[in-house]
Amino acid sequence: MTTETETVPPKQMTALSPTSNARFSFMHARDKLKAGDMAEVACSHQCTIMLMDDENLAQFIDGHKFHYYGGFYKKLPAQIPAPTTGDWNVVVHTGGSPAPFAYSVSFRKR
């Protein structure tokens, strides 16, 4: 089996906080993945990493209830497998910390 790793440059986006009208920044990358492909995120700080489809990303941005795979990671890099084939979004959120951080998002495809 061969694996190819593709690094996707993330872009900064904003989302509405579900508890207020305030907006917050997060980093986002998107790619088409097959079931079992891995999203891998390396970050200089602990952070929340979420893998979600387009519909749930829209819900997240609008401050509504959404579903994702992943969670809060203290040990990095984090690897999250795509549960099904389709377009998947990786969201990296550091909890609003103003401290600078370095990170990368890559996708390992089977």
C-alpha cells in the first residue's frame, strides 16, 4: 500500500460564538478524502482540532449546533481518520489565545 501526503495551506476564517454575538478566528483546510484517509495536524500549542463535513462547518461558522470528529489535543501531531468518502474540513482552534502559534495541516491518502 502506498500513501501520499499532501500539505494544504490553511486559511484564517471567523465563526460566530454560540454564547454571544462575538466572532472568533480559526484556521481551516479542506480536501476530498476517502474513508480511512488521515487528516494530520501539527501545532506548537495544545488546541481543538475538528474534522467535519461542509454542512457542519456552516453550522459551526453560524454559531449553531454541529458535529465533528476530533477534540482537544495536548499531544500533537493529531491524526483523525475520515469516516466516509467526501469533502472534509479541518478546523484548528486555539481557544482565542492571542499567543502566536505555528501549525500545519496535511492529508495522508491511501
